[in-house]
Amino acid sequence: MSPTYPLLRRRTLLATTGLTAAALVLAGCSGGSDDGDADTIVVSTFPFGVEEFTEAVLDPFTEATGIEVEIDTGSNADRLSQLQLEQGEGGVDVMLISDTYAAIADSEGLFQEVDPGAVPNLEAIAPFAVEDAYTGPAYSYQLNGTMYNTDELDATEAADWELYANDDYAGRLALPDIAVTAGQLTVSGVASTYGDGPFDVDTAFATMAGWAPNVLQFYSSTTEMTNLLTQGEIVAGGALNGFATDLIAAGEPVGWTPPAQGRYMATNRAMIPTGAPNLDGAHQFIDYLLSAEAQAASAALVGDLPVNLSVEIPAELTAVVGDVALDPTAAGYETLDPNEIVPNRNEWVERFAREVVGG
């Protein structure tokens, strides 16, 4: 997905009615609540936007159900590693995690199927959010595209993959490393545009290796790329839509556009570990997370693109993505099959470093 964030896994936040990020305590190795406590669930999530997420989702959920929520935070990689170490028995009831990491854990049997009968709001969300390839639904998504300096490029120029082959911008472009979320989406976009489909990595790597002399940096954190853009060192770079929102709202000369071809999106998913102590509470939380109320609040306060397509998109988000968020699949966006990515990921990461970055 994703940018690299500091390890905050063992920080826990107790969310109670009307209380936003009020109590932070260190959790033990169990990762959360007492086993079998029907009045508490542990939700593992990203270390950013916790206060906004608490206001948008956690506090209203507690008010509606009486179930308190303990938050356990950390990066995708750190939380996956902990889940693997604990074999799904670490006391977490719901894990909010990016799709590739969710798929890796699914392949190892660390998540259980979310019960559709216990989550009625599964019927209210977009089809791409309930793919059979995952045991849990998506609750938000991210679109891959190009972020660019509007003083130097227009949207049509930025949307064309040939931008990265244009020697006029040599040394003034950036692309994501394949190991981050935007990286795999970019590789697949190039593969489907120039090759035989999203997993034709031979064509993608050869094409991107040809672009490499024009690329100032293959970044491992989107913050690196946005800094280069706002400081004027680059004119454009491949990026997820969410990283443009604050810059555009602040009036920076920044735009974001979908690629003309090869449009892929990533999802953040709500997963239930195999050893979840409070299975009923976990299902209640996921159902609330997918509700129109929670999705609208999360879009407004957190900036998440909603999978419940009945939700009105806030102006701050449409300023970035336009009408795409009304129905991303109708706008040509697709998700990637994790059954293709997971068994090949390590090899592709190694090849990308050797053939594209180091070539």
C-alpha cells in the first residue's frame, strides 16, 4: 500500500462512548482484551488516522452496541508478522489490513470466513468488495494513478504511461517500488498496457527498465514522492489517490489522474483471525463498518473511499478522483487476483530490484 510507518503495534487505545483517543496503554503479548469478554473487541488497524477513525466509526459503534473497542496499531508487515507468530491466536477480533497482506494470511489459514448471515450490510456494498478470493470484505479502496504538478503538466499528459519515457522530463519523475501497494498496481498497469495482461511482468519490467534513466527515485514511501513533488524536484509520479487529497485541499499546484489504460485499485479489508475471542462482536463491528452511516463518516473524517456506493462522496475526495468514486469498476478500475500475486510476490520483488531499479 503502502507507505512505511513506524512500529506502533503494541499501542492500544480504548474507545468508549463520547471518548476519542482518551486512553493509550501498552498491551501485552496477547494483543488485546480478555478472552471471551462479550463487551469488548480488539481491532487491529493502521497507525495513522486513529483519532479520526475513532470519531467516525469506533465511538458511534460503541454507542450503538455497547461494545467497547481496543485498538492495536501497526504497519501491514508488522501486524502480519505478529499474526503469523501467534498463528491467529493473539486476541485480535478484527484486523483491518491491505489486500495483499490479507491474502498472504488467508493463504496460511490465519483468517476465518466472515459469516454473511451475521453481516447484512454485505448486501449493500460493491461487488469488488466481496470477492471470493478473500475471507473478509473490503471496507475502503485506493485508486492507482499519477500525481503531477499542474503548472507543468495537464491531466492528459499525466495519464499517459509514455510520460515516463519522455526524455524531456529525465530525472524529474518518480515511480513506486513494487514492494509498496502502488508498486504492484503500477507494474500491472504497465503489463496490461504494453503486454498480455496484468501479470505479464516480463514485459512490465523490460518497459520500466527502459524508463529507469528518467526516474529520479523508485520510492518505498509515498511521503518521499510527495516531498519530491512539492519541493519541485519532480513533475510527476505514480501514486495512490489518497496522498493527493490534503495537497489539493491546501491549494498546492498538484493534481491526480487515473491512467488512460491499465487502471487497478487496492482494497483495505476487514478480516477475522481464526482465534478471535469475540466472534459475535467481530461480526457486529464489520457490519457497522460497512453501513452507510459509518462509510459516510469515514469518508468525511478519514478520507476513505467508501465501498457502500450509496454514500455521497465528500467534495474533498471528488476534487481528487472526480466521478470515478461513484463506481470505480464502471470507470475501468479492476482489482488484482491475489492468487496470482501471493505465490510470486517474493520473486517479483527480487526481480524488480535487479532488472528495473538496478538494471
